[in-house]
Amino acid sequence: MKNPAQLKALLGYSPYHHVVKGTKYPAIFMATGETDGRVNPMHSRKMIARLQAATASGKPVLLSINSHAGHGIGSSLEIKVNQTADIYSFLFDQLGMAFPK
């Protein structure tokens, strides 16, 4: 980067560069799509890998990858429903919720 001030500004709000080893991060669920035209799916992989290596909480840090998903509106209804089900499943698990018997 040619402008050091721009680099400093970018690093100032980069979540990747603010991950601290040994921090007790909460449970994390991140979803990405292989056909996302706005955000390279590799960024999600890097972030999750960094969080998995750094966290000291023992809580899950998970990444869901869909090979046919895009960036929200670029995904089919079926993909959106499946991603929503994954999110709710993760949330319910973390809250200790169970189906009534």
C-alpha cells in the first residue's frame, strides 16, 4: 500500500488483525458462499481459522460453506432456508434449548 495513513486506517477496523491469542471468544457461527461476488470466501476461512487457533474459551467456532450460495440476495430460497436452519440450530444449541418431549 502506497499510503501509510490508509494502511493504518484499514488495520484500525480489521477484525482479523484484532484477534488476540488466549482470549475467551464466544461461540461463533459464520456462513459463506463459494459464489459470493462481493466478499471472497477465503476471508471467512482465514477469519475462522484464526479464531479457532486463538480462542481459549473451548466454545465452538464454526464455518458453514455452501458451494452454490452467493452474497445474500444471490442465493436461492432453498439455500437461504437451509442457512437459516443452520443458524437457528447453532443458536438453540448454544442456549441449551431442546425439543419438548
